Amino acid sequence: MSFYNNDDQDPDGYGGMTAPSSSDNDITVSVHPHLQQGDYQLSDCQGRKRALLIGINYIGTENELNGCINDVRNLKDFLITLYDFKEEDMVILTDDQTDPKMTPTRSNIIAAMQWLVHDAQQNDSFFFHFSGHGGSVADVSGDETDGFDETIYPIDHDQYEGTSGQILDDEMHEIMVAPLPAGVRLTAIFDSCHSGTALDLPYVYSTKGVIKDDNLFKAATKGLVSAGLAYAQGDREGAMESIRDLGHQLITTRFKEASNRQSYSSPADVVMFSGCKDDQTSADAQEGGKATGAMSYAFTTTLRDNPNQTYQELLNSIRDILSTGYSQRPQLSSSHPLDVHSLFVC
């Protein structure tokens, strides 16, 4: 499928949409004034449906994976069978295709992301799936509480200077989340390493259905350990210094989290399931004798078994499946406060 409507006349094949420059990583997110009061609108997912499915095995490289292309085929069938998506409304990018516009290069991925969300209208439902390598790079915009931006690796990432061939979470948020109006659903699945906050969504939920403060907890734990060690060694001044540093770090972390919730909230209805936390890896696995990404397998398997699950139940079901053979901890995040006891829709 082309990345533009049949009525459009576009010689480049991308609906007149220009991919952002790979060096343009200084992204400014404007906050709608109503978002300060938490205004957003859910989608009933009964409007138009589109899907962008990306699977990269990195064929012939030393970092080759086995299950990512299979994941895309699995997700395609899953969306058509369970959620009434249509093949003609899907763009599929995999590195086993011969058409150069259907290979998962950086420019093709960005153009396809733009296609996915263009002309969004209330109650539309868009689906994004990425299965491949993910990474992290030092944060330059100052919005990450852990100091790192999360990334995905296009097939041609090594043809760019340094890390500029990777696609940053800031870019993905700016392309796929920021433009969405109220009442539009974007469901995103990331089956890649370091993907916990791959769309920079500000609300991350635990299996108990409460908003998590992982970075705040990590900062507190590290600071208290440092203070305790210093005190145990008789260094009372060092212990007091560690406590002062802890206080400063907690304030800084809390400020960044509050700022991110204001900056990255959205009037749209964006929900993401990711294969692991930001500091974890996501497994390339074998299930039923077939290569697959562990997250993609768990997500589709549990919903095929029981499509009527709440968001909290779905997160726990995915974790239950993965807990039998994998250490990764799947994450649920959203662009707005989420009623985790409502049924998952797509």
C-alpha cells in the first residue's frame, strides 16, 4: 500500500510529507492550555482504522534477529481477525521485501509514521507495531529523568553519522502523538530493547493499576544506600552530604516528571504496551517451534484467548505469559490518566 491517498498526486509517494531532518533533535512541544486541567477525549475506535507494522530481522548482519518479520505477519492477521482492520489500510515495512519503499529505512519509517496519523479524526483507531532492535542514547533535550533517550534502529541506521540513524523517542512522539486531535486512538506495541518509554508517554502504570514512580524510587534507594554506607563507616559528614544530594535529586526528578506530564500529555487517546523497561532487553524467542518476539507473542496470544480484558488484566496477562521464561517486564503507558479497569479497545 502507498503512504498516501489514491486521490493525491505525489511523485515522491509520501503524500507531500517530508521526513524530519536526522539532525533536528531539538523538539519543542506546545501544550494546549486545556491539558493543564487534564482534558482529553477517548476514542470509541469505530472510525477509520490504519496500521503501521514494522519488523526488522537485520538480515545478513552480525546483529541478525529471527522473529521480527514473523511478528509483523502475526500482528497483521491478529488485527484483521479480531479488530476489523483491513489489509489495504496497512503499511508493512520488513527487510525481506524487494520494493525499496517498503523496506524499513529511516526515511521510510518516518514517512510511514506520518502517513499513519495524517488527517486524524475523532474516533479513528491507529495501530503502530515495531519489532526489532532498540537502544538508548544520552539525552540532549533534558526531558529524561534517567538521562537517556530511547531509540529504535532502522535497517540503515549504520549509514548515518554516530547515533543519528536511530529514531529517538522525542521524534516518534513529535510525529505520531503530538499532532493527534482529541478522540483519536493510537495503540502502540514496541517489541524491542529499552522500550519502556519509547513514545515518551507521561503516565506509566504498574500491574496494580497505579501510576509508577520508578525513577523517583531508584533515586531514593541509591541516595539512602550511599548515606547508610557513609554512616556505617563513621563518616557522618559524608552521610549528611548524601542526604542533601538525595533531597536535591528527588526534587529534580519530581520536577522533571511533573514537567513531562504537562508537556507530553495529549488530548488524544494514546496507549502503549512495550516489551520491557527502559533499562531492560526484550527477547527474540521461540514459541511453538516458530521464531517470534516475546512481547508480540504474549500480546496477541492473551487477546486471542480472551479479547475482553481490562488494561490492567491485559498487562498482567502479558506478564504472566512472559514470566515463565523471560526476565523482561512489559510496561503499560498512556498519554492521559487511564482507567485501567476499562476494557481494552483497538
